[in-house]
Amino acid sequence: MLLTASLWKQILPSALLGVTLALFVEFLILIKERPVVEEDLPLNITGLPTSGHEYNIVDLSAPSSSGPILTILSYIVTKSPFSPWILRHLLDKNGVYLVRELSARHLRNLPPIHFPVHRATTEQMRHAQKWNDRYGAAIFEKGYVLSRRNPAPGYRSVMDYRNVYRRKGVKPSAVMERLIQGVQGHLAHLNMFASFRPDDIRKQAMESDARWAMGEPLSMWDGVPVAIKDLSPVAGHKICMGSSECMEQVEDDYPAARLRAAGAIIVGTTVSTEGGVTPLGYAAFFDGPFNPYDINYYSGGSSGGSAVAVASGIVPMAVGWDGGGSIRVPASMSGVEGLATTCGRIPFERGSTSTNNKAGPLAPTVTDIALSYLLLSQPHPKSFTTNLIGEAYLPLPYLTDLSTHDPANFNLEGVRLGVFWEHFQHTDAFVYEKSLNAVQFLESKGATIVNITIPYLREIHLSHGLKIVSEFGNLWESPFYNTTYQLEANTEITVMLGRTLTADEILSAEKIRHFAIQYVRKNLFEGLQLDAIVSPMLGDKVPKLPRGYRGYGESNTALVYKIMRFVPLANFLGLPSLTVPIGYEEDTGLPIGFQLLGDAWSEPTLIRLGSVVEQLQKRKTPPAENFFDVLKPWLKS
């Protein structure tokens, strides 16, 4: 959305002068108050650092705006004569120099790590093969899923669709007609889909009809509706990546191909924020999606459309991508579960150049997460990450003892959970209270709580941010300079922040990545024998949409950094993380999520723990006007 020429002439000169003076004053303050890093902090990479344990996360400071003024701010920051100075100032003001200094003074001889991939141990490979030989997905489905109590009443699971087709003889085409009505009618205001083509859905449904009629479904997924984030190619759909420029796709990426081969019906691609750049969730060019629990609040992003498609009842599983919380944040804000897998666990090609990115499912229950994980995580011989890791070190997906135990009776004796308490409590008071309840619940089931610390956490988080914006700036540089390509104002700011970073800063961030991987994996997971590190999912309550956001979006780096307070380790270190709903805010009724972070390839442990956590809170579906039960004519609530 553009401002008129007359309005530009009226407000631009004064806006430029005001912003420039304010930034100059802040620059003088920064020079005066810039903290000094000690020269001789002892840092033993192979053991515990002897200092630097103090918790050092602070809030960021940056201009924020929405509505028409955001367009002006973007011009000043990215295209005015003052842009290079403003961009450099914003980076240094928020501590980027700390990344350079930590690397230069203490990590000079540590090799940088570009992709945070991990090779499975011999024991992990053996255990995965043994489970698949003994159980496999079929035994898991029969022994566990069929007897599983639904912890999310009102939501429909993958197994519910299977049972409707198998036991009641309902045709997938009848179910899909009702789904189409729900998306285009009752839930049209949520704006969750970037591409939704009823004729394609009907074609897939008729093919599923025929297979069920012959008694030959391809798998338990046959006829089950699923959705895929608008960052991954799906044949027959356009890919927009949240932007105004779209391209029709003729081939499936690996996730879509896996789902299609299993008989699942891909109902569409879900709205992403532009380029997946913000975890808040609103995409200006699609005017959505909106949180089903309250449409005046953010849905979370960038896999917001996937989260809303699950939370509103349309699909029992949607695929998302997570480079900076983009599965877990919307899952938490929209009240569903989300698994961001180990780097390389789920193969995909589009987006594989991002070193923080991983794919994963969003679903209403841990059971659906587990089923999705088993299907999507099979190694693919042509995948970039498969070849990077090596097939000999990439385990088959497997689970723990879920196939023989009811999660309500899980005994967690011997399970060790790490908590960095200073970090844990750095969130909204009510979010902290509900998260503490979750820790106590796990402890009541027999888990041991271990106090931990993570040194230089601010530098680690900043390094993650540098990697994200530098890679984004590289990927979106061409659209930025293409005058026919209309980017959102917030996207333009992010692109130019990424283009402002230096090679030294990126290399420093990758050295800090190496240090952080060694510290967290060797000192915490291995040294303290941790099974998971637990925390709140968000650093605040679900934020409200600002005034004037429609058609423009919002640029609010400080809010984004706060929301992402517990996000970076999973992405930056390539580790898996699961978020599970644990309650609802008292005043708004919006969901609260709880995070379980594991070591590489520990998805089975996270799924087991998630099955326990989801017993803590009785789940609620969104208000009736924002929820649609696709299977209501055939199944009781």
C-alpha cells in the first residue's frame, strides 16, 4: 500500500529531520556508555567456562511502527542518504559488537560452523534400526494410536479420518466437500490459505474414494486433509513465499511428495509472512492469517497459516518450516503442538540454503505429531542434508516405548530435565506461572530437575539473529532492488540490515555457533546427562495486532526479540524442539505453550515427554465463529 505524492511531500522532510536527530543523540549516548568486555575471560571449550555464567539477555531497542508511517520509516532506514549510518547504528546499538569481541578475544582458533548438522551415534543408529525392525509404524498405529485417549477434545486426529473412512464407509469426497465449505464460508475471515483450489481437492478425493472402495488405501493417511506452508513447492499450486509475486509449481518438494504418496489430500498452501521473516504472523499481501482464539491478536509466524489451519479444525496436520521459531511460535500462539526437528531430519530442497531452517509438523495432539514425524522423516538419498550428513549417520525415524504405554501412566523416573531458571523466569508473570506448573507436573511424574546455566546467551542469540538476517538479505536482495517487486516495508528493513552485516560478523557468529554446540551438547546433554531442556515457549504473552496494521504489517524488532527469547538454541544449534499447549491466559483466553528442547536426534524423547505434558491441561477449541469441525456429521464431539 503506497502513500500519495502530496502526503509524502508534507511529512517526509520533518520525518527525516526528526529521525536523524533522534538517532544522532542515541549514537552519542552509545559511544559514552558502550560496555567494555573483559580482556581475559578464561574460556575452556572442552569444559565448563570458569566465568561468563551470569544471565545477560536484555531487551532490544529499535524503532517500531505500523500503518502508513511504516512506509516512511522503511524509506528512511533503507533508501535515504542516511541509511548506511542508521543501519550500522541500529546493529551496534543492540550489541552486535559483542559477537565480534567474543569471537576475536576467545574463539580465534575455533573453526566456524556453517550448517549445524550432527551425525547420529552408533547407539542411536542401532536403536533406530532395532525399533523399526521390531515395531515400525504399523505396530505403533495398532498398539498405541488406536487405544490412545484424545487429549484435545473437539479436535479431529489423523486416526479420526481413518476411522470415518474405514469403519463408517464415508467417502473422502464427501468429507472434502464439507471442508471446502468451511474454508470458503465459515472460516473465510481467517485468511489462512495462500493457495486453495477446490477442483484439485475434489480430484484427489475421488482418487482416494476409489482406493477405499477397493479396500486398498495407500496408508492410514489416505484421504486425510493436510496443508503445507507457502515456502515449499506443491504441484498444482502457486508459491508466493508470503509476497505479492507468485509462481505456479509443477513438481512437489519432498514433504508434499511424501504426503501424496501416502494418499493424503493436500488441500492447499498456507499463508507465511513474507519470506518467513517475522514470527508475529501477519502477512500484508494476504491480509492474514488471524488467531482463531481472538482475531485481534497475532497468530504467530512465520508458519501462521499452518497453525491456524490446524487450530481452526480444518486439518489434523500441516507442515511448517522453522528458522527462528516459525513452527513453535505460531503453534504456541494458536494453541496447537509443533515439532521443529533436528537439522536435516525431514528432507526438503526449497529453503535448504538457510542454515537455521528445519521442517516439521503442526498438529492438535502429540500422537498426530508422532505419526507425521514417522512419515516425513524418512531419509531421502537425493536430499542436500542427507548427503551433507551421510546416510550412514542418518537414523531411521523411530519412537520410544509409546507403542506399549499409556502416557497418562508414564513413569519419568530416570528422566533428567535441565532448567536455566534466570532465563526461564524472563517472561510474562502468568506465562511463568503456567510454565512452572508444567515443570512441577513433570517432576511429580518422577523426572529430576537439574539447574543449568548457559554462558554468553546474549551473544548466542545475537549470533543466531545475524545468521538469519544475513541469509535473508542475500536471498531477497534481488527483489529489493527490483522496482517492479513490491516488498513489505518490514521486509525491506530486514533485507538491508542483512546487507549491512560484515563478513567478520558472520564468521564470528559461526564461531560462536561452534562454541554453543559444544557447550550445550557436551557439557549439558552429555555431561549432565540431560534428556531435555525445558522453558516457556514465548518471552511474553501473545501480542495484540497494532493499530493501522492492515495492508502494511508491523516492524517491531524489540517485540520480535522478546517473543523469540526461548527460540534460538534449536535453530542455531540444529537441535529438535517441541512445543505443547499448557494453558490459557486469564484475561484473553489466548493459549500458552511450553517448550522441550532435545539433543540431536532425540525426537522420540521429546514426543514421549510431550505426551505427558499434554495431559496437564484440558484443551479448549477456539470460539465457534473461528472453528469448524469437518467430521461433525459423522463423529460425535
